[in-house]
Amino acid sequence: MDIGMWIGIAYARHVRELILDVETETRYSNFKFPKCFYNCQTLETLIIKTWILIDIPSSQVCLKSLKKLHLCYVDYKDDESVVNLLSGCPNLQELVIHRNLQVVRVFTIAVPSLQRLEIYDWSYGHEMVGSYVVNTPSLKYLKIKGFPRLRFSMVEIAPELVEANVIDLSEVIDKKLMQSLASVKRLSLSLSPSEMITFPNTDLYLSPSELIAFPSTGTIFHQLVHLELSTDKAYWWNLLTRMINTSPRLQVLKLIGEWYYGKVGVSCKEWNQPKNVPECLETFVWNTYKEQQEEEKEVAKYILRNANRLKKASISIKGFNSDERLQLLKELENVVKASNSPCELLMC
């Protein structure tokens, strides 16, 4: 198939949306976009889902109308090719990236107009340690997932950021990233403070013991109303304490756990309780599994006991039979009654 010919036809017809999804016999393809396509003035959406090599010299890209760009398992000749591609998209609003095992050392995303950014990196086991450097001051939505050995840093604060999902950043979380999340209203975290995490207003990396003892630095997540936290990570309860202590407007708290074959339970024997529960907290969701619930139950009880304005608590324990579910329900109901909160307790 002559892909270049078909793209040339699309260009001649002033294409507005192009989806390139072609299976190749090998991972790498010799295919390159026609040079004229990098100056397509009508293209608004470009989605690439195939192994191709992007090699872009400087000043070749001018995609003024491009607003949506998805790059799924695309390879790049070097760091500069990434910079040259994105710098030629001055009105880009949405960028989705899927990568693994690639040669780019520093993946730079400097797009002032960008509002939505999703990065999925699956470079597990790769010897190269690289990084993402992001400068997107207009960003409203951020999702980053699956960084086993990579660094992620935000150059500037994103004051318009509303929602963020941070999943499996297993080595280093740059303090500027945490600062950039300060304006979010909805936040989902699946990471462990046992793996060098920094928070704003400090230059320290926090080990688990340091995180427990580290004093409060004041309000950080002053607009956060919805927090979802994974309970599958080591020392997740210390991260919960940190988030509760710095989120005074929190209205919804979700603790989500998943079970899979061979999983080792995460114990929370050394939990340092928060100073208090946010006064605005109205909804508490606790989803877990039978093998882990005993370890998490004390955390759930603390929330139910101290959230004085809690209106609804939804509990779901996978693997429980009806008798076990009823027993836990009675136990938690007693906690709610003692708290004098108007909470409706639901057992799913």
C-alpha cells in the first residue's frame, strides 16, 4: 500500500481529519509524511496509530489549524524531532501520547495553547532513563500513566488545571508537578510515597518515615473537592494523610482497591492519622476486597468517625458473603451513630 499517495490525495482535498491506522510487518516503517503535509492549513485532527519514524528538521512544520493530535507508538529520530513537531502546532488543544522503548531522552512538550494532555509510557525494563519536560500553562486536564523509570517535570505552574490523574509514577515525582496540581478540583492518585515524593514549599524528597514526621506547610490543594486514591500502593495511607491535611475544601473522598491473582496485601500498621477531616466532606466511597479490608478498615472508621458533615458513605467489599457483609455493616453503623453525623451508610 502506498501510504504516501493516499496522504497526498487527502492533502489535495484539504483534509480536516486524518486517522492513520496501518499494520506493518515490522515495528519500524520507512514511511515518512510528505513534506507538503507538514504545512496543511486545513488539518484539525491527526491521529497516528502505527509504527512510523518521525524525522523533522527545524522550521518544517506549520499546522496552524491542528487542535487534536494523537501519537500512538510513533518513533522519533531524536529529541529535536519532537520539539520541531509540536512547535509547529500553535493552536493545539489536545495531545495524547503512547510510547514504549524509544530513543528520545528528553520528551519536551512546550505548547502554550494545550488544554488536554494524556501520556501513557510503557517502557518497562528499558535500560534508558529519560524524562518528560512539560510547559503547558493553559492546561486543564492531565493524565500520566505508567512511568517505571522516567522523570516528569512541569516547567511552569498550570493555574487553569481542573482535573488530573497520576498513575504509577514509580520513581520520582518532581515538586513542580505537585505545585502544578495545586489548582485542581478533581484528582486521582495511584502512587506510593515510599518512592521519593516531593511536595511544594520544600526541597526535600520524602521517604516513608520522613513523610510521617514532616510538618504541614500550609494549604496546597485549596480548590480540591474530589479526591480518588488507590489503596494498592505501599504507604498509601501516609499519602492520604498528607492530602487530607492540605485539602480543606474536599467534598468527595474515594479509596479504591483492586485485587488480582498473586497480589500481596498492603498493610497500614504505622498510619499517622490526619489532624482532622475537612469540614466540607460529604461523600465517602470505600471500594476494596476481602483480603485487604481488615487493613483498611481502621482508615475507613476514622473517616466515618470524624467527618461530622458526611451525608453518604458507600462501602463495597469484593469477596464478602452475606453474613460477612452484614457484620461489617453493623460495625460501621455503630461508628456512624457515635459520630452524630447525618450520614447514610450503603453497603454494596
